[in-house]
Amino acid sequence: MDSESLILLIAACCGVFGLVAWIGLMAVPAWQSYGRLWQRAAAVFLTLYALAAFMIVGTALGVAVIWFWDRLAA
């Protein structure tokens, strides 16, 4: 397996694990917290804002690691 295939495999696994974590830790509890369908749908929709915040923070941390890698590796 070449390095590009390995990177794509790791990215796909991270995407699947992230989706499963969002469903299990955020979407399902939000869905179960309300009784009416529109309230449930709104609660799940609002979890997307939290998901976006987690993605932004994760991307920022990843960029910071890449930016400061030469200082961290020493």
C-alpha cells in the first residue's frame, strides 16, 4: 500500500468514526430529549453547530501542530 492510499484510508476511517461519535454522543441524546417531531429535528439541527465548532477547533489545532512542528520536534 502506497502512502497516498494509506492517507486516504486513515482519512476515511476518521470520517466514519467522527460521524459515529456525532450520532452517538450528540444527535441521539438531542433526539431523545424532546417529544414533538419538530422539536427533535430542531435539536438535531442545532447539534450541527456544535459539530462545526469541534471541527474548527480540531482544524486550528492541526494547523498549529503543522506550523510549529519544527519547534515541537526538537
